[in-house]
Amino acid sequence: MTMPISSSLNPTAHIDALNRRQMDTTASRLLSEQNQSQVPGDDAALKEAFNDFVGQTFFGQLLSSLRSTQGEVAYFNGGRAEEIFQGQLDQVLTEKISEASADKIADPMYDLFRLPRS
């Protein structure tokens, strides 16, 4: 009986390869079971989470950068009250913009997230 040279010289490498193969098959089985057991309501909630993520991060940062480029006007500065109002206004604008167009950015992210991994 002939044994492969690599396993006769290094038995731990052979055991490691077997363990890795077993972990890969277990992981792929678990992923396929998870994909089959997804509830459609969870899918909609996940898609909504992607839309919220895009709205809060991308559009929020966009408006924040826009506000940082504007300088203060000497005669029409509202002080701290204006800063608070602008923060609330930016939050509402972020929500409205994300409702209108977040899906154009979030849908490709969601599709990539849902791809099966091997």
C-alpha cells in the first residue's frame, strides 16, 4: 500500500486539509439552509435596512459636507438656534431624499449581499 508522500511526511497537514474540507462543506450546507429558510418578511426588512443605511450615511454626509462649505453671514447669523434648526432640517431632508432615491444605490448593495458565498 502506497501513501502519498505529503501525508507520510507531514500527518498534521493531511488532518488540516481534511478539517478544512469538512468545515467548507458544513459552511456551504448551513448557508444553503439559511437561504432556503428565509422568511419573505425578513427579506423586506433587510432591504429597508439597506435603504436606511444609505439614507443615513451617504445622504447625511453629503448634506453635512454641503453645510461645512458655507460660511457664516455676518448680519443674518441665527446663532445656536439656527444650528439646531439646520440639524433638524438636514435630518428631514435626508429622510426625504432617501425615500426618493436611496433604492438606486441600496438595491445593488442588497443584491451583492444576497449573492451565495462559497
